[in-house]
Amino acid sequence: MRFISTRHLLAFAALALAGLGGCATRPPADDPDALAEYHQTNDPVEPLNRTMYSVHQGLDEYLLRPVAVGYRAVVPTPVRMGLRNFLGNLRTPVVLANDILQGEPRRAGDTAGRFLVNSTLGIGGLIDVARDHFDLPPHNEDYGQTFATWGIGEGPYLFVPLIGPSNARDLVGFGIGIVADPFFWFGQGVVVEALGYSRVGATAVDTREGLIETLDDVQRTSLDPYATLRSGYRQRRAAEIGNRLDRRPGPVTPPAGAAPAR
């Protein structure tokens, strides 16, 4: 299927770029403070990452943010929330699979219950009945988080245009999440492929709309927005892996622009 293979190529291209990029200079061993900071940031390909960040910012300034702002201005809030709920419900099977892989039977039961209730009483997920009436709030799980619970290290920090902050482990998990999503294998043909692209586009616009104020604030107040996003991503990711942060199903982290599509 062309839709799947295109997204795979994007992920593999990002990994290849990371391997080809320049490396940040490692501090000398006689400077323990600088060396500790180097390890803490976990950004050995920082020159390449900053270049990719600049590319992304150009796309965001002229495409992603204007579309998100226009979407917010034109589409009423109840409709936007309905679409957000619907997209989250579509992603529930991936969340459920990772709940199970992480050995979390209670959370898996909650996820299955949410999918059943919202897909029926919630009109296909447009209304979050499970959260509002059954005390079943959403949570996020993905394959990057599952790999972390299995003891797999995060690998180097990476910044991928149109995806945002990531790392080697999460980027691989992102690709697996695409293949493992049952909705991406549901039939073939032009119509199904168009629906798949529509879902990706809607997710990207919805995610960017939800981050308008956050990212505007970073750009306005931070002396180094790249470093701020890197730090925020790594902190949020650690909270997600430790199940300390419940949030609606959606992209794995607040990216600097459009979603993963993870």
C-alpha cells in the first residue's frame, strides 16, 4: 500500500539523516561539569538536529501554524472537540495493545471499556462518554513507552521535521505503531487510501491547533527554543513512561509542529 510505504520511507529517511549528521563536540574528561551536561542532554548529533529544527520551523511558520490558526478560527469548538475525540478513539487499539504488552491489566481494561462505550454510546467516538459518565479518563501508550518498560534505552535525541522531538527508540516505536494500527490495514483501494491520508492530515492539524499557545510562548520567551523543546520533551516522555501523566490519546509528545503521527 502506497500510504504505508511512504510513511515508512519518512521514518527511515530520518534515521539515515541522523546517522549522516555532524556530532556535537564531546567535552574533555577534565571538565566533569560540561561532560555531565553533555550526557544529560543526550544530544550527540546536535548540529544536525538544530538544522532539522530550522527546517521544521520554516515549515511551521509558513504552513503548519497558519493552517492551525485558520482551523481554529473557522471550526467551532464543539466540532473541534468532536474530531479530537474521534481521532483519539481511532487510536485506542494501539493504546490497548501497549497496555497489554506492558503488563497493565487494569489500564488495558479501562482502554477496552473506553473503546466499547465511546464507539457505541459516543457515536463512533465523537463524544467521550467514557470519560464524562463512566469515570474512564483517557491515557496514552505507544511502542516507544513499551520499549522503555522493557528496559530498552532511548538512544540519541533526534529532531525530525514535521514530527518534532524524538529519539531513536521512540522513532522506531513510531514506525511500528503505524504498521500495528489495524485501521491502516483495513481494506485497500483509492477510497481507503484517501481516508488514511485524511486521518493523518486531521491529526496533524488537530495537534498543532492544540499547541498554538504553548509553542508561541516558547518562541516568545525562550532564549533557546530548541533547547527548551528538547528539555520539555524529555521530561514529558519520562512522565508518560512512568504513567505519571494521563492525557487524551494522541501524539506521543507535544511536538514542535504537526504530530506523529505517533
